[in-house]
Amino acid sequence: MKKNVLIIGAGGVAQVVAHKCAQNNDVLGDIHIASRTLSKCNAIIESVRAKGAMKTEGGLSAHQLNARDNAEVAALIRETGVQIVINVAQAFVNMPVLEACIETGVAYMDTAIHEEPDLICEDPPWYGNYEWKRRDRCAAANVTAILGVGFDPGVVNAYARLAIDGYMDEVKSIDIVDINAGSHGKYFATNFDPEINFREFTGTVYSWQNGGWQSNTMFEVGKVWDLPVVGEQQSYMTGHDEVHSLATNYPQADVRFWMGFGDHYINVFTVLKNLGLLSEQPVKTAEGLEVVPLKVVKAVLPDPSSLAPNYTGKTCIGDVVKGVKDGQDVEVFVYNVADHKEAYEEVGSQGISYTAGVPPVAAAMLIATGEWDTGTMVNVEELDPKPFLTILDRIGLPTRVKDANGDRPWNA
């Protein structure tokens, strides 16, 4: 049984992870939080203690760390004696952290695909550029590495597996739908790291259709979805991590990702992009100062964690999966609805951070007990989804299923 957790990162998602690890420290053991900014780690610890989140007595420690230095990460792993690393820092550090886990023989997980700072939207499948190249080394070192185990990617991958295995003989399409029907009250802000957010939407929109990769531009393909609780919502086909693993594991299915956007977001985004302010390439000012426009935009926008106190409304994220069962066409919607205010009251973060931060803790618990301790690298759809969804039901993200027979809990 593996115990003791290192959380890398100190943003809104890390705060959720820390609270949920504390609530389940009877399984996970001591909790260590590491970031380049020590004060942010200490603030999370203060939040955990203020909420009385620790289920049992145990360690709760903060560490300063340069996560881009795999030797420094490996040294911290050895110093703390952790056996599970939950990486919720910027996606730029994924490979150094993974390398440190392979070197030290501890379990690794992240919530987003690796990115290089000077590259946007590399060739598909994205996991093939960095992560999957290290799969054989994980297996040789008996290292469990669970990729993309946030909500999307992560839970939605498990939803696809649940729908395909449980409701159909043949899958034809997987449409992941991510709707945030909440309001933060700011003129303009992103729900997670602005740099990562904008990079996600400035590249090619890749989908897997008709047995091959299809390319579109952002906001080119739109669709209105009528969903439980949040109703009709405008969305647009968007490039996203889980498309790249699901297309590899279910090549017979069309795989698309849809995210909800309002007109105001699209207008501001379009202006910023057309002015060149979303570029990741450095430019020089008239005074000779070299700056990266995207980093300047990030610096002037609200910190996503600051949105939490005034955030209201709900999210609805799930998979519309179509296929064939007993010769008949079937459609299943597997989904979760989360509430921003409830998330803030429980852990001090908004709903987007909550949905991203709870799943890796559930996965860590399954690694700790051995059920998901694979000893190799996997994407979430390669694992049995039922124990994962069972824990998520219990710790804050219940799953529902809607099909021709009605709308009900997934395990009803």
C-alpha cells in the first residue's frame, strides 16, 4: 500500500487537492505541498487547518520547489518519503516531474497534457509527443503514471469507458461537452491559468472523425446542447487533451470536444488575438524591453483563484456517447453537475478548480489501495471506471446517466 502525497502546485486546483487529501488522509497519509512560491503553499495549509479538513492526525508541510528541475523534484521526493505525486502545476513542468518520479520509483499523476513554452498545438496525437514516449520506461521501473486525471481530461475519459462498456455493443461517437453556466462578476477573466487557457484556444482545433484527424479553427464549428440543470447552451468545438487518447483507444468512434463560450468572451478573445497579445513569442518594446505578450495579458488579468468568493451558478460536464446495442441505435449522456458556491464554502475554490482537483485525489486513493496501482503509464479510459466513480460520488462529484430510460445516478 502506497502512502504520503506530494502536491506540486499552489493554485486553485492545488487548494482543492490539498483539502480533499486532508479529508482522506486516513488513506493517503502525510501531505506535502510544493511550489516556487512558499507563501502560497502556506496559505493553502492555513486554509486546510481553518476548515478542520484533516480527517486524522498527520503531517501537513510546505516546501519551496523549482518543479522545472527534475533533480530538485527527485531530491524532495526522497527527502519527504512520499510515494504518490499529484502534479497540478503548470503543464510546462510535467516532464521534469514525471522524470523525477521514474527516477525515484514513485507514482505520478497530472491533470493536463505536457506543453513546451515556445510551442503551441503540436501534431496529434498530443500524448505521443512527450508522455507516451516514456511509457516503456515507466513499465520497466514499475512506476504507475496516470495521465490527465482531472475532470476533462480524466473523469470524462472514465465516462466514455462506462458508457461504452455498460450501454452498447459498438461505439460510434464520443462528444465531450463542458459547460460553465456560472458567473464570476468580472469584466473578463479565465477560470484557470490564463496562459494555459489562451494557448488552448489559439491553436488548431483537432477532432477525430471518419477515422482521421480533422482540423478546424477556434469558434468555426458551433452547436447548442440542451443539458440537465443548465438548459440550452452554446458551445464550440475545441481542441482538448482527451480527444487524443480516446481517439487512440477508440479509433472506430468520432471523438470531439465542445466547450461553452459566451459572446463577450469570444469578442475579447478575438480582439486580443488579432492584436497579437496572445502570442507566446517574445517581442521588444521601444525601450528595448523583451516581453512575451501572452505573459503580459496573464499578469493584468484576475488570478483565477480570486474569482472563488463571488462565483455563482453551476457547471455541467459530461459525455454524449452514441453507439449500437442489440442492433439498435443508442445514446447515453454521462455527466456531473457542480455548484460554484458550494465548492467555495467547502474548500475555498470555485467550481472549475473543484471539478479539476477532486478526481486526482480519488485516483491517488485507488493507487494507495492498489486498485489503480498499475506499475505502468495509462490514460484514464484504460482503467476500470467503477471504483473511481464510486469514490467521486462519495467525495463530492456524483455521476448521473441520462438515456432513453430516464435520468438517474450511474449506479442505480
